[in-house]
Amino acid sequence: IKIIAAIYFLLLVGIVILANNGGTRALISFGNGIPFFDKIAHFLLSGLLSFLVNLVAKAKTAKLWKIRYLLGSIIVLTVVTLEELSQLFLVGRTFDSGDILSSFLGIFIFGETAKLIYQRYLAKQ
């Protein structure tokens, strides 16, 4: 899982670098024909990262403001938020609150799914 998570993270870094340099135009034009393609992509890309990071972190939690959160989800949420906010300062990129909300939803749902899978199947090993 660690290797898969590392490869996936590097793939996402590559996508961000391409997007920052205008290299994702072909993908964006492909997605224009699919309703909500951008939001679905944010949901799935961020969600899968959350899933993998939470499995690697063995579904550990951290307490913030008296509530327990998945540590992997906090990490991914922080990285995704910083990347989305960076778009405010980059020419050719546009910050979109719908994108970040889609990412947050993916992080939460996939993180909780990883927790369930870890607790039911992997923690017993």
C-alpha cells in the first residue's frame, strides 16, 4: 500500500505541475463533454489519495477541538487546501469553491471507507 500511495501521490504532483503550466488542456477539453467532470475528478482524485494515506496510516486518528479525525484525512485536506488556494496566485489557474468542496467530500467519504476496511480486514492481521 505504501508504494501504491507514493506512486499515486507523485502522479497527482505531476498533474498539478501540468495544470500549472497549461499542460492539461487536452484532458479538460475531453471532460467538457461530461457533466460535472471537474467536480467528479476532484472528488475521485482527492478521495483516492485520502483512502490510500489513511490505509498507510492504519486509520489513526487525531483529536482536534474535542473531535477525533482521521490523521490521513487531515494531512490530505491540508495539502489539497493549500494547492487549491495557491491557484489564487497563479496565472492561468482559477480557484473554484466547488472544486474544493468536491475534494473535501471525497476526502471524507474515502477516508471513512479506508477506516472501515482497515478495522474490518486489516487490523486483525
